[in-house]
Amino acid sequence: MDLQNQQRIKDAAEKYNPEDLVVILGSSDAEGAEIYAETVANGDPTFAGPLAGVQLGLAVYHVFEEDVKSEADTAAWEEQISMMEMVLDPDSLAAAVAAMRKEYSRYSL
Amino acid sequence: MSSVGIKGYAYSLNHVPEMGLHYGNTPYVERLTKGETEFLSKLPEHLQQYEDARDYAPNQAYIGGITLDEYETQPKPWYENRMTDAGRYGRYGEIMPEDEFLGLMDICDVFDIIWLERSFASVVREKLAKDPVITDKVLARLENGHDLDEINVEIEKHRALPLYFENNVVGCVRSGHEVDECLFPYVLLENLASKASAVLSVLHLLKNFDVDPGEIDFVIECSEEGAGDMNQRAGGNFAKAIAEIAGLVNSSGCDVRGFCAGPVNAMIAAASQVASGARKNCLVVAGGAVPKLYMNARDHVKKSMPALEDCLGSFAVLLVEDSGDSPVMRLDALGKHTVGAGASPQAVTSALVWDPLQKRGLTFNDVDKYAAELHTPEITLPAGAGDVPLANSKMIAALSVMKQQLEKKDMMDFVREKGLTGFAHTQGHIPSGVPYIGHACDAIREGKLNRVMIIGKGSLFLARLTNLSDGASFFIEKSSGTPAVGAVTKDDVKRLILEALGDIKDSLQ
């Protein structure tokens, strides 16, 4: 996760109650999604950014996870996201983030 | 006139591993901010020799050393299955070695910014003289060089950047100003490298298509570099600077920018000028980007593979009036990613592919090939960025399913049939659709293809001016065979009205 996004998330976690924060990922790559999820929950595994050693424990989901999809407006989903559901592998992306959340997140929806 | 002819095209690479090692943005910034890290100590072991780059199938596909059909049959991974019959020159251009490129940079320097060591310059002169596109007039611009002591003084006392070949300092890039950051050596290195690589492709185009340099009317340059000074940071103008060295004495030019969408927008700007009759012809050109060398090398090193991003890419395309004998670029149905279109991949793909198809009453199947973001997958996959051209083809296929023009089960057949395997270096603007123009035009001339779509996309948000991205697209197809009509004159309109009135009169009688 790039350093600026790490800083944004760190700032948001300081400004708002971390319990009320949810990070939604749209990554197209399962390996990348895992690293992003780990970063916002357990800290930057590359130890390069502002979240190095910072365990925010935030709730983190992939946009393709049912918990998020079911909250979305159906028409907006159809117009903005449904095409990518056909292009990507939604199940493996959802599973990758869910596994990280179970391991590291202190909060969930 | 809604179409213009594509008369010529050229594509070249400059293999510059040592320039990348020292000045590619990833290693350069790491060295600057962290010193000699583990990554930097390992990177030299992963550099490729010139022959490695020359024999790398994607590079040969880029310069036209092989056709794209031949490219598809090359065994993968390409870096472990080097070609055995590859040469320096292809149908579209060449892969130039680093020492000769430093010479070409000196040739393209008119402000005494580049200094080469005397004996190095002499050796390079002999080598460049053998390049069929480097004429005596071009070669005469190469300076005799300087003593190494003089160069070292520039480096040590005047913050010049050293230039390396085979681990030795063989020259330097001098500063253009005492305090103006826009004219510091790193910026000038970027700009002169971009200019020199662009010149190489222009020279190949002139030679390959037998074009008299004096015939070129206008040049539009579309790299991602910024040339200027502190009062006008990216004022330009690369185009005219390139034209000067290439001997395009009757041309002028200007630059068009748009990150990776720059080349497609430049093609549209150039074609529009030709179609309107404002210019007799227009040359679209771009050189390569030094900062992008070894951009993903951290991952390549981590995964014990060669650091593949060691070439500057360049291209040139010549647009002329549609005379009926060249493939044409259509202007009547352009793809445009509007401000209000939204940023999702679905919105972008709709704007760039579906909208222009609809405008012409075509289906997804009426296009033989879609070319977008043609990055070599072996470069991007290890860095977690996926197979970019494959992802683009899948998006177009998925949109086709949504528009009920394709069965979902046939998506991968669509991708195989209409997608392309990437073969361009990760040089930002270079992979964005344009590398396919040459191959597409050849296939159209040979009757193998009828119509293709070229798609460019740009990450505008990187400049912190807007959160938007951008994109543009156009069709290339077989000419109708009839020369296109020029701009409509008053007399044309009068004649048409009189003809129509005559028809009405006849029908009334």
C-alpha cells in the first residue's frame, strides 16, 4: 500500500473512532489485497510506511464480499461494478481479505 | 473528411541498463533517501547484457523483428527462452546499445549539456556511422569530446551527473542553470534522453517509408516529460527540437500531454489537422522515459529474475491525407472519457469502446483487435500489477456480455481472438495502444484484419490537479479505396444545393 494511503488511513483512525471505520478494498489482485488488508489491520508488513508497527485492527473488506455488496444500491452496483465481477475472481479476492480480517482485525461490520 | 491515411510508422528501443541503474526513479530515489540498500547492492547482478535485450521476444515484437503471430508462438517465460535468430534491426526500427545512445544524446544536445570522454566519443562515432539511419549530417553533430579530468571537475565541482558505460564514467550531463531546478542535470538528462530516443524513431520512419525530411509539415510530440525553466516549468517544445535534429526543415511542431493517454490524444490532434486541411501531413512522435527504467526492479530482484525494464521506448507515426492506398484512422467515432463518465473500469470501458461502436452502428465483433495498455506481462506480473492487456481484453469481453452481444461462456474465446499479448516496455505513454499501430497497419494491408481499435488511458490524478483519469480511442481500418474528400468549400455546397434543386424540379415535372 502506498505511503500516502497509509498516512490517510492512520489519520482517519486517529480522527475517528477506529470501531466506526471500515476499509473497503477494490484490489484486482489477491496477493495485493492480502497485503493491503494486513497493512490496515496489523501494520505495514514491508515496514516502509507510516503504518509500520502500527496495529490499527481496522475492519477491512473487499468490495466483492457479500457483507459489502448487500449494502450497495443494486442499480449503482450494476452500473459501476458488475462488469468487473466477470473480469476478476471475486471469490478468491473476498476470501483473501476475509482471511486477513479474521487473523488481524479487532473490529468487523 | 472523416479519415486520414497512416503512411508510416517506426518503433525503436534504446538499451540503457547503466542509465537505469543510476537514474531510473526507483533506484535513484532509494539511493538518495536511504543510501546503498540491499536492493541497490543486488540490482547490478540482475542487469541484462545488450544481447539479452536484443534476443528478448517482446522487444523484437516492438521493433518489428517478428510479427505478432510469430510472437504468440515464442516459448515462455521469454526471459528464459531467448530468441536465437534476433537482430538489432526490425521492420520498424532498432534496439540501440547504450554507448551509441550516449553518442546520440550528444548529437541531440545543442546547449553543450552532454560531455563525452574523448576516446569514448571516438569509438562511438565509428559505431554510429554503421547505423543505416545515422547520416553523415546527423553524425557531424557528435562532438570530439573532453578529457576525463575536465569531466570529473564538472561532476565534482558543478554537480554534473556522471554517465556510465561498462562501469566507467564516460561523460556527464552538465547543469543548465545555477539555481533553476527545471534545468538541473537530472531533468536535462530525462529530456535529452527522451528527445534522442524520439529522433531515432523519426529517422527510421523517414528511411523505411522513403519520406523526404523536407516534406514533413508538422510534428506533435506526446511523451510524459516536461521541458521548460522555472518561469514555465513544462513550456515545451520537444516536437520542434526533435524535428530540428531529424532535418525536418519545413516543419514546425508542438507538444500534447495527457500521461499515458497522451499518444492517442496526439494522434487525434494530428489527424484532425490533416483532415481539416490545416496541415499537409503530421508526424506524431514520442521518446522514452528515464525515470521509468527499473520501476518494478525491486520485485524482479526479489523474484530472482532479470531486471527487464532496461529500454527506453520510442515511436513515430506519419498521418497523411487519405489517398485510398493506406490504412486509415477514423475521426467520426472517437472514444472520449468525459469528466462526468465516472472512474470505474466499467464507465471507462463504456466510454472508450461501447460509445464509439454505437456511434458507428458496429458490434463488439466488428472489431478484429482491441489494443489497450500493451505492457509486457512478464514485467508487471511479478510486481503484482497483473497482466494489463489481458485485463483490458477481459473488460471489453465482459462489457460485450453485459450488452448481450456475447455469451458469458465465450468470454475467453473473445479475449483470445480479439485481445493482444503485451510487448511494450513499462514506459508510461509508450504501451498505451500505439505500439500496435504498425502491426495493425501491416495486417490490414495484407488483408488479415479489417478493423482495430487503439485505446489510451492516462492516470491524471498523479499530478494532484484532479482525481480524474482520462482515456481516448480511435478506429483504424482498411481504406474505402476512394480518396477522402477534403474540407467542403462554398462552391461544393452551392453545387450540392443546385443538384438537389434540379432533382426536385425533375420529380415535380
